[in-house]
Amino acid sequence: MKIKFLPKMKKSVIFALTALFVSSAFLSGCGSSQASDSSGSAGDSKDTIKVGVLHSLSGTMAISEVSVKDAEMMAIDEINAKGGVLGKKIEVVTEDGASDPAVFAEKAKKLLQQDKVATVFGCWTSASRKAVLPVFESNNGLLWYPVQYEGMESSPNIFYTGAAPNQQIVPAVDWLVKNKGKKFFLIGSDYVFPRTANKIIKAELKSEGGQVVGEEYTPMGHTDYSTIINKIKEEKPDVVFNTLNGDSNVAFFKQLKDAGITSKDLITCSVSIAEEEVRGIGADNMTGQLVSWNYYQTTDTPENKTFVANYKSRYGQDRVTDDPIEAAYDAVYLWAAAVEKAGSTDVDKVKEAAKGIEFKAPEGNVKIEGENQHLWKTVRIGEVQPDGMIKEVWSTPEPVRPDPYLKTYDWAKDLAD
């Protein structure tokens, strides 16, 4: 539209009318509805919203993380097929953390500063999460972290869709003490998650009259467990509580069986082994052993039947789902719901909108706790079956409120320090 001015109009009047026109045009473009503010991220375009997917696609953690990436991609494609988010398609930038915390930090910085993504779905180990945390906080980015962890953390720039310790480790220890015995041998990979988890376990066992008869750590990727297995034989624990991660679990359980030890002789309870890892270890090496999670492929909900069928249809009938896979899938849908509610991909608006959002997930109903950006989740202890599936043997009657700092437990009052 052109504005024609009278030839004798004064410059001051022309200036005033021009300013009035520009101001009116700007205000009419802004609108008053929340949904119209669909920008907020420099990675947004007219037709797309750019997000990052950051997992170990190589190295010792690839055994676990590739499938988590696959679940995130499936959720993104499902959402795009339904019209996307705020009427825009989700565009993915994928990066490989290569099982190296330093690489994770480098790739996180690239995704936020160079690719300018609206959010990132990623990480597995706590070492990788700790490495990227300052990157997300200093750039006001947003990470959706899909794996159970040791707690003692609550970042304003991270949503935790896996279990807090009171939703996995603590109830598992309590159940084991009551059902399997009080003498525990602790084995884990040598980094922050196993060491903090075992600190929690020792405090809980002390409060329940339990005893730690051994505690061993090995480097990530370690494969020789003969010495530790001999120590386990000597100490004769009731339970081996296992926080090994990655390929080390394959070596440990195969060597345990080679040493003549099965679940009939000694119960292990693992918190980083799910169906995907059982495939790599071999069900024959783990039959009868216990795990603690919030979801199994066998979890009986209508949403899970659909989820499992779709995952297998997309990736192959031989593929399995598991807890981190499902939690990663949930994360994408929760982020999308928060963006739709906020009417924007702006990080601060998304965080505010996310408070209290509920989702009918494959594991059952989950809800974002606004106070700490963790999820309310049902706890499930399961037993590995000969076919590699996990049968639920115990669960909480309803979702448990996340308590990452274990503030509700008297025996844990000094752990946060």
C-alpha cells in the first residue's frame, strides 16, 4: 500500500503520519493471542523449528544410546505427521557425543550457538550430562535428559524424564532388603552416577540394618572382571547391586556365568540394564536377574501396545523397547506440548508452560513437577526372562513424586553435601 501526501504538506506532518502508519502496522502484526508468538528461537524459520539430538552413536555407550536416538526420531516424525508444532515441522540436527563427555560439551555448544536449536534431546551418562550442563545454563538452552540418574541435581535448563533416585534406587534397595537379604556387594563404573548411587545405597542400608561387604569400581569400557568375581565369591553377599554402564555389563555377566554363578546362586539388581542391554549381554546370561526401572516392554497399558507396535514396525520386529527409549520418546511429546501451551519456543516461556503438564505415556500417566522439572513416575522392579523380556514383580500403586535431593528421607539429610 502506498501513502500519497499533498504537495504542500509540511515535513513534520509527513513524519508524524509515517510514524503512525509504521506503529499501526507493527501492532496489527503482533496480535493479542499467545499462539501467534511462534518465534522465540533463532533456529526457527517460517516453516520449521530446529531441534538437536545428541547421543553416543559410537564408543562404549552406543549399545544403549543409538536406540534412544531412534525413539526420539520416531516421536518427532509422528508429531510432524500430525502437523508439527505451532504449525511448523520439526527439523533435526543430529550429533554424536562419541561416549566422551568433552565431545558432548563441544557438540552441545555447536547445537546452541551455531545451529541455534530450540531444544536438545540427549545424553545418557551423568558424566555427559554434567559436561553439557554449564553449556546449557550459560547459553540458556534447554536439554531433555531421558535416563535415570543419581539425583542431587536440579538445573533450570534441564528436564529430567528418567527416574530420580527415589523413583528407582531407593525403592529397589528397600525391596531387596525385605525380600533378598541385607548383605550387599556394590559394583559400578568409575564415574559420578555409580559413586553417588552407592553413597545413597550405603546410607539407606545403614538405616535399615543392612551391610556393604564389598565396593568395586572399574573404568568405562572395562572388560576383565575375574578378580572382582573372586571377591564376590569370597564375601558371599545376598545381593550384588550393579551400576556398571555400557559394554562392561556384557563382560561382567558373561564372566559371572562362566564362573558358575547364575541367578539361582546369587541375585544381582541392575539399574542401567534394560531390554536393549539384555540383547547385547544375552538373555541366557541374565535370566532370573533383577532390574529396577519405571517401564518395561511388557508394561500393560493401551499406549504401550501402540508404542511397541510402532517401534517394531519402524525399526524391525527383532528390536526391543526399554525405559530410556520410552523416556526419550516421552520427552519429545512433553516438549511439544509445552511449546504449544506457551505459543512459543522461547526457553523461559516453555519452562513456565511445562509446569504440571501431564502425558499418557507408554509407562502410564506422567506429570512434570514444576518445582524441579522431573517427572512423577511409577516404580517397577522386574525379572529378566529367558526370552530377554522383563517381567514386573513389584510396583508402586501410583506414580511417585520426584525427590532428587531425597529431602523426604531422614537418613539422606547429609547426602546433598
